[in-house]
Amino acid sequence: MSRIKDKFQELKRKKQKALIAYLVAGYPNEKGTISAVRGLVKGGADIIELGLPFSDPLADGPVIQNASYLALRKGMNFEKFVSQVQRIRKETQIPLVLMTYSNLLYRHGYDKFVSMVKEAGIDGLILPDMALEESKDFVDAAHRNGIDTIFLISPNTSPQRIRKIADISSGFLYLVSVFGTTGMQQQFQRYTSDAIKNAKKVINGKIPLGVGFGVSNPDQARVILQNGADAIIVGSAFLRILEKTPHEKIEAKIMSFAKNLKKATISK
Amino acid sequence: MKLAYPKNGKFGEFGGRFIPETLVPAVEELEEAYLKFKDDSDFTSELDYYLTHYAGRPTPLYFAKNLSKAVGGAKIYLKREDLLHGGAHKINNTLGQALLAKRMKKKRIIAETGAGQHGVATAMACAVLGLQSEVYMGYKDTQRQKLNVFRMKLLGTAVHPVKEGTQTLKDAINEAIRDWITNVKTTYYLLGSAVGPHPYPVMVRDFQSVIGKEILTQMKELEKKSPDSVVACVGGGSNAIGTFYPLIDEDTDMFGIEAGGKGIKTEHHSATLAVGSKGILHGMLTYLLQDKEGQISDTHSIAAGLDYPGVGPEHAYLKDAGRVKYDTVSDNDAVQGFLMLAKQEGIIPALESAHAVAYAMKMAKKMPKSKTIVITLSGRGDKDVEVVEKYLSENVKNKG
């Protein structure tokens, strides 16, 4: 039914965890995003998150803020995003998740926005500023259009609330690993492993758990997965590669970094 | 029409709580503390003490005889929030929230500021109450309000210039929210306007409602009736909602004045309610200045404190309900209001408040002498003299 669900089932059979990679659509430019997607697919990424940039990304740290700002300045918009997704879909059936902020959906109308991106080939949506209490219209629109709603939880989310959020989530549940915005962390603290274990216990196998915000290398990925996560989500580290790579090398560089991360998701 | 404590923070369809999950426990903790203390007699009497003896309340309601005569029409009164400690209404809210933060055992306070008035008021409240404070301010605003940056530093506050985005108030709020997400356990976010996720719009309104309550009492003493009209400037809208809310059930016409900048047909203004559309920003559903895709627009106003692409959700509600009329005043007219009040009454208003002055002058002309208008003079204009000087010299140049 859902490409995301199928992917997690396939990985389970293979005894692997998922590598989810995040890119900002239109960064470093439209061509660059396509090359990066190719590199991710060849490098073994399991799911790709595409960020539709917003002018005021208040859950994001400096790397994604900067990428969003530059993508918007180069003219990225909804129409271009949709055609970029269509183009990617011609090349690959990899699950594609759209991450953006609530206002862009609200402005188009939830139904219209969701049906357009679904038709283009998006499988799920992540909105970091969409709280449980405000989510009814969005979730209804997503259900009507058969698209997954991936909600976020945080290390300070109570078990009772995790249960409620898991109930309206599909595809996977996104655990924010740290108190902070997106970006690279030097080292994870104890509370991150506690949060993963706690969330796994509460959701009790009902939905896969992805962990992101701050995961940037294979060692960190292993720590996260050893604590029970079903997926690691890596964003800023990929964008940092794009920051300094000339176009003709993007595909190869992204591929080799993805390969290293993917290895961490395969149990020996 | 008065919504004392709207369920889930919803003013009709506006308001609410659109925030990253990390902030949910913090906002819930804040709401719980606010509900616990807002009517607690120890809390209210401590706040009253500081408002009276530290900030200088009640502020006068001054009959602007010269201005009224020069304009020729209704009697114009000025609610002198500019006389408060720090020079603006902002201290009403910062004292309230800082006292609440203390009761919540939060020792680190963060705030955003546009013109710098909320930053200064935060710095003052934190200094006197023994709290540590840090203020985010758009880089562009730090350049045009240098005096306030230095004042904050003198008061012991660290000022962080924000170089992201448009480098103004909205970006300062983004950065303060990012700090809050990162330091959520230890930090209290002291938001300065009636915006943001619930319960901020309600709480800030409540702390600012002292303005409207005093206007009502003072007008009943001076004129034996509530005012016929009140006028206040609207950026995020804290002085305006503090003025309007206690008067909602009175027979008073209310006017909220936004920054018309270089004209609302240009792209250089901050007239959110006049020409904006509904959207979600900074945790709330409200009117926004945005493009057709939902990207937030760059705004402009000669008054840094009005330079914001959103507006408090209760204003959005009062606009749609038709209870308050929202209109705009251009940069140029605001400067004329600024000059007129200085010349006629010897009062230099903040450029933000000068928008309300300019609008009230136009209104007063068309009203009989028996009618009254109260202008909320939200702040004093010392911070703006350089900006006005520059504006005047450039305009003379342009004409020459």
C-alpha cells in the first residue's frame, strides 16, 4: 500500500535498519538536487526526505537555514518542487517524504497541497511545527489522499503523548534526538539513548521509529541503532557535503557518504 | 465578544499552538503556571507593587489641549505610557512575565526585540528581579536603534544580533525560539508582544490590559463617560490589545493603526491586517504578509517596532468580528504626527505611537468638540530622533 511501509517490511526481512537522507530541494540548485538524489539511491539510502524550503524555518539549525535561504533565492517554489519530484519518480521508486512547514500547506489548502504532491510521487509528509492539537485538518486531508503523516516526538514528550502522536502517525514516527534545532552534534548524551528506549517501549512495535536531528556519521548511527531505533535520519551532514562539492562530483561524493552510513544499518 | 481565556487559545479560528514538539511541555508548563498565579493575591500584589513603585503606574491621561485646538475638532487625550520607566508600555508585560518566571524557578530569560524597547524593558525587569537575560535583535534593527543596544548592555543583558533572513523582528523571534528549543528546561522565553503560541497572546494582553483599565477609570473621572474613540498603533499589537480589551463592552469606537510604510500598494509596509492573508507563523494562525505560496514577505516601516509580517491573533479576531477598525498610516504621515506632537505639546512620541497620533489627528478634525479621542502613546521618541533627522534630510534632498 504505502512505499514507506513496504520499505520497512523489506528491511525487516533483510535484517537491516533504514537510512533516511534529507536534502533541501533546489540546493545547491535544481540540477544539484537531482544529482544528489542519484547518489543517495546508488549509495543505498532507503528513504529520501525532500525539504521544500520555507522563509522562516524555526526548527532548523544554521546549515539547513542557509540551504533553504539559498534555494529560495534561486527560485525554488511549489511548482518547481512538484516537477522535481515528478522527474525523480521517473528514475526511482524509492520512498519520498516531503518535509516543510505548516504555512505552505495551509496557504494552498491542505487538500490541494497534499493531493498535488501525492500525485507527483510523494509518499509521506513531515511538518515540524504541526502540533498534535492542531493537526486534524491536515491528518484528514492526508488520509483522504492516502499519504503518510510522519509526526515528531522529542526527548521531553511524555509517554501518554507519545501514544497519542503515534496513533495519528503513519510510515514512521520521527524522534528528535536532541534538545535543539537540526544540525550536527559532536556526541550524543545519555538522554538520547533513554529517549529511544522509552519511545520504543511505548510504541511497542506498532510503527517504526526514526531518529534524526544531529546524526552525522556512521559511529553515531550505530549508537542510535543499538539503542533500538529502526531508522537513522541524516540531513545537515549531506548538505555540508553539497556546500563544498562542485557539481560534477556531487553524485559520487553523496554516494560514498551514503554507503558509509548504510553500512552502519546492516547488522553483521 | 470578550474572550477572557479562550479554549486552546483559539480566538475564533485564530491563535492556537503550532509549535515544534520539544516546546509543547514548556508551553504547557507556562500555561499551568500562568493559570495558577494570574489571580493569586501574592502574585498580583507583588506585580502591583513593581508597577506602581518601580515602573511608575498609573500613567497620566493627559488632555492635549494645544493639539486639540490646532487640529480643531474632538478633544484629544494622551495615555502617557511613554512616561513609564524605560520609556514604553513594554515594562507592564516584562514585570509580569519576569515575576512569573521567578515563580517557575527559571533563572535564564531570553527575549526578542524589534525597536529595542521590549529588550530594554526585559533587561530592566531582569536586573531588578535578579534574573539573567539575553536578547535577540535583528542586525538591521541593532544598526538603526544603537542607543537601545547600549542601554541593554548597561543593564547587564547580552544582545545577540541576528543576521539571518531579513535581520528584523521576525528573525529575532525565530532565533529566540531556536534558543528556547535548545535550552528548554532552564530557559523562560519572555515574548514581548501579544503573538506566539497560546498562552502568550492571552497572557501578554492581560498584563497590558492595565492600560485600558486605567483609561476607563480616568475618563470616567475626567469626562464622566467612557471615551468615544481610542486609537493605538499595531505591530504585533500589545499596546493596542491592552488598550482595547477592557473597552470591548463599552460604547467606544476602536482603531488599530498599522504601518503603511511607503504605501500599502507598494511592497514596503507592514500592514498585515489591511492587506494580509491567513497563515501560520511563530506558533499561531493569524493574518500574515506572505506571497501566494506562503513564504513570508519582507516588511518595512520607519518604526522598527511595527516592522513585523504578522499580528496578534486576537486582533485578527476583532478585525473579522468588526469590533475594531484597522487602518494604516504611512511613514511620512507618522513623521508629521511626530513633529506635530513635539511642537504642540512638547512631547516627542515614539515613531510607532506617532502612527496613532497622525491617525487621531485626521479623525479628530471630522468630529465635534463634544467628542473624545484617547491615543495610547505607547512610548517616547528619544530612540527615534536620529531616524527622523535622517528621514527629514533625505526628504528635503529628494524634493530639492
